[in-house]
Amino acid sequence: MTQTIDSATLAHLQTWQGKQEVLEDLITPAPVRALSATLDRDDPLPQQGTALPPLWHWLFFLPHHRQSEIGPDGHAKRGGFLPPVPLPRRMWAGGRLNWQADNPLRVGDEVQRLSTIRSVTHKSGRTGDLLFVLVQHQVSNAAGLSLTEEHDIVYRAAAQPGDPVPAPTAAEAGAAWQREVRPDDVLLFRYSALTFNGHRIHYDRRYVTEV
């Protein structure tokens, strides 16, 4: 398959390495209550000082791009903080998190997120080009660093007729604790609304199955 990321393009995209973005937010109780309801949890009502459960920082620092700035996949158009990768399919490939146990985020905290593009790397896979962007987020409150998160974002070429469909991977068994959640259309809609995630794979069946 013809490569679409040549050396000049890659060199240009790698100039985004080291780029930073700073966002500020306030940990408010309303989205915390809403996510509890969405996940069918019987949590006490959040009060000033209530600690956020792990991963619930995803309710904050939400993207607020104008409608005219949205791309064909429902996310923001390319460029800006993230490099303008000329591959149409963009996915979250993985991530890592590290929490500061002595400094959790709490309702009422004024918080800051420092985001840094750590690397832009190119690989060739069975279906063509793969470009990986590693983004690090450091979230702090008045007491200092609360958590560090890394996102592996992968960009891929458009799907072609006849491309093999990978077999699903079964979840690991034998965990010390587990909870089974069976998401349906409504749960996914509510979660997407809470995280202001407009990606079309969350609600557009034709886009999912045909694009």
C-alpha cells in the first residue's frame, strides 16, 4: 500500500513535539451527580470536599470547539494543539495513569491541566500507515500535582473494501474484583453528553458500519 506519511510530512508533524496547552477548570458537583446516575450508582450527594473517584476527572477540561470547528468525524478539525495528521481515522489506542494518593481532586477544587505532546512517531502496519501521538496531561489543584495521564492517539488510513476485521479480544478473567456493565444506546448517549464527546462512533450507526 502506498505510504501517505513521507519523510517531509513526518518531519513537519514532529515539530509539534513539546507543544503545550494549559486549561483551567472548577470541580463542580453537578456532573459528579450525573455520572453517578448514569452508572447506576447509589453514591451520596457530592459536597464541597468530596473526593472524585478515579477517572472522573474526565468530566472536566472538556473541549468547547464551536460547531464550525468540528471535523467530519465529530471531533475538532485537525491542527491547533494536536498536529494536522493527514490520516482520517483517529482513535485512542491506550493510556496510563498515575495518581498522587495524598492529593485527590475534590469537589470545589480550582484545577489546572498542563498538556504536552511528548512524541510523534510513524509505523507501517498491515493496512498502511500508522501515526502515534503521545500526549501527557498533568492535573493539579492548589496543593500541587494530583494525577498524570498519558494518551496514545493513533491515526490510520481510511478503511478499504475487503480489509480484514480483527477478532474481538476477550476480557481477562480471574480479577480480584469486577463489576459487569452492559452499556446500551441511552447509557452511551448520557456518558457522551457528560463528556461533551461528539465523535460519531458513539451515535451514528451508518458512520460506524460504513465509514
